[in-house]
Amino acid sequence: MTSFTLPPSAKALLAQDQLFGDWGGLRTLLADKGITFNITQTMDILGNLNGGTRQGGAYDAAFEPEMTIDLDTFMGWKGGTFYAAGYVIQGHGLSTYYLDNILTITSIEADPQVRLGEIWLQQSLFDGKLKLKVGQILGDQNFTISDTAGLFINSTFGWPGSFAVDQPGGGPAYPMATPGVQIIIQPDDAWLFQAAIFNGNPTGNGKNENGLAFPIGNGYFAIAELAYTYTPEGAQEFQSSTYKFGAYYDSEEFDNLNISENGWPLGTPKASSDPMKEKGNYAIYGIIDQALWTEPGTTDQGLRGFSRFTFGPQQNRNQVNWYFDVGLAYTGPLPGRDQDVFGVAFAYANISPSLAKNARINNLLSNAHDPVPNYEAALEITYQAAVAPWLSVQPFFQYIFHPGGNIANPLKPNSTIPDAAVVGTRVAMTF
């Protein structure tokens, strides 16, 4: 049997860090001046086999150019960094059009648009132990992160679904970079403290469609996080474990989930049409990102696990009052595939008892049997194949339990949205 061998040109292409290599020498020329460009295209092709509000397929994608300037190299500004990025968001999302669920199926699903993402200036002081950043910033690039959870496609394994639904405009998370100020303190390799304050609503009350409005004056969203990283003596980064604890406060006004402005339960005959307003909201969270086992003779292959929780005590204004996720990721699962990663993860979002209480009251008063909200959960199984440094292909399966948190099916009154089985593939390229 004749074996197939790639031609030298194909081998050279697959060995490059980026698809277009050095851009004919331009990339190196710019890097020598302190300017680094990175361009990525992430594409998801997916569909739900059954369940949801209806069956069908979808395509969503995000084209992201980004630029980093080392201001020391560029103009002699010691410790300075400038960063800017944008998005060209394409397609339409499966969650929005086919599932009506809370834990969005993919991390890049958003309305099609061209928008400015992050743009900020950072000053590093005391040999990098203190960093100050100001500009338009994404909170989900800095806070609540588990590196191990970053493998998974569902958006909740990035910015937790509880935060996305409980904060105005979804909070300072993709694609809604938000004006803010951030401080990062890292006295050594083990400890890191960071805090940031953002505009309270990244949408600017609906006036920030392309990320160019730079909204301020909508209250404030403040978040802080303490992290400790343990690395055994002589171990590498893959073998380290990180533990984080954080909290946020948002000063905006929030709708009460079951009491109207005049004090009667929402939806009852004597209730006014508007909900009661509640001032402020807060939540706490914790993260464990754990090295579990390293393959003998390697320092970057083996099993890692993660677990996160969030808790919003003020259940009368939080659609999801508590949330947790857990998962495992194995790097190098097959012989000769040292950079591939296989993963399994589960997320659970508990719907606030205030919403459930309101549904029961309305059922009682109207002698109805409408669904009572309880929870939404997501199971994901995925395999990320590292085809080349610039190309990964990642098939995945997700099962969504109780889409929308056991809400009524808008297409079939008096019934809930059925559990959904979703399959898809993500392709990510770096140019």
C-alpha cells in the first residue's frame, strides 16, 4: 500500500504560526517597531436535531482584527501599551432563532454588525507588579475566567450565563466592550488581585450599536477578583492550579421580578403595568482551575478540571440567582495528537424563586396550568483538533435541558420548550 505524503509546500504551510505567514516581511518589520497585528476568523456551523422552539441550522462567525503597540519600542514610553480590536459579526445564532434559551450555544453569537471592541491604554509600573488600564474594556477577558473552561463552545463557560442575564445589557462582555478603568496588582507569580469599574450599562440604554458611543452616566458596574496560583516545584504552567474569588456590584436600577409598582404581584388584576424598581445588585463567585494528572514524560499533556459558582442573593431582581459549572479537559488524548483536546462540561442555571412564585400566583388566580420556571442546564462534549498553529477544527455536541428555564413554548401554548440536542463544528483561523 502506498502511503500519502504531503508535499513540502503543504508541510511548510501547516507549520506556519499564521495562514499568511510573515505577510511578505511586513509582520516582522512592524514587530521591530513595537506593532503587532493579529487577525482571526471564528466560524460555527450548527443545528438542533430535535427540541427547542423549532429545528434548523445556523451559521455564526466573528472576524476580529486586533493591534497591540508596545509604546516603549514605538516611542520610548516606558511601560506603556496601546491595544485596539474590532468585530465583524456574521450570521445568525441558533439560541436566538431556534431555542430561546439562556445559556447561549456559542460564545460568538450576537446580532450581525461591525463594531469597535476593546480600545485601551495600559501603564505598567514597578517591573510589571502594578498595571493601570483605561479605555473601553471587556470584563470577560479579565474576570471570571477559567483557562480550562475556555475550550468549550457554549458562551456560559466564558462569561457565566447568570451574569449575562442578570446584568443590564449583559454586562461588559463580548461584544459589548465598555468604558472603564482597571487595576492589576501582581506581587509575585502566585498572587494576583484585580479590580475594575465600568459604565453600569454597556448599551448606553440602547444607544451604542457600533461600540462608538463610549457610554457613561448609566451608573457603574464594579468588580474585583483575588487569584492564587499554585505551581509545584519544577512544574510547568500546564501543571499549575488556580483558585479565584470575586464579587461585583451594579448601581443601576433593576426590575422586581414579581412585584408591580403599586405593590401587587405582577400579572394580577390589581397590579400596575410596570414592575417595582430596585436599586443596585450584587453577586459573588468562585473558581477552581485544577491540574489533575500529567502524562508521564510530558509537561503539557494530561487531565485538567474546573468548577465555578456564582450566587446573587437578591433573588427578587436576578433571573438566575445561583449557577455552577464543572468540566474536564484532556490534552493529547490520542497517539500523535499531542495538542488536541477532548472535553466534557456541564452548566446549571437556577431560575430565581421570585419568578417561580409569580408564575404560581398567576396560575392560582387564573385557574391556569402554565409552566413554572425552574432551571436551565447545558451538557457539552467536544474535541478540538489542532490541524496547524493557525487552524483548529472543533466538532461538538450540546444537550440543553429546560431551554429558557422551563418557560412556555411561544409556538405551542400550554407547553414548555422541549429539551434540545445540538451538533456543530467550530473552525478557527489566524491570519
